[in-house]
Amino acid sequence: MELGIPGDDSPMIDNLYNNEIISIGIRNLMKNMKGFRNIIVHRYGKIDDRLAYIFTKDNINDFDVIIKCVDNIIHKY
């Protein structure tokens, strides 16, 4: 399988979707997680710790979704 070498993780996520390796839902979930991570790690703007906690708590199961997706990909390929 030839997906090319991405310059960063955004094209990588799109490559996985465009090659039908991940669904549009997983693609969007990964991009949203990446955006939240960038806010936290790079401290873009002011961070409301309460809202960050609520967002993380409410979306913690997203990690399980991604882990299951990666596990399925590993077993498929």
C-alpha cells in the first residue's frame, strides 16, 4: 500500500481516509482530537481549565474508539 510521506499529521489523516482505511467519522474525530491537543500543548489563546476538564471527561471514550480502529487496521493489514 502506497500512501506517500506526509509533511505532518493532517495529510496523514486525510490519506488514511482517502484510501478507505478509516471512516469519515474517525477522520473527523482524529482531527478534532488533534485540534484540542494543539490548544493544550501549544497554549493557543487562554485555556479555561474547567472547560478543558469537561471536554476531556465528556470525550474520554474517543480514545477507545481510536484504539479499536487502529487495532482493526493492524489486524487487517
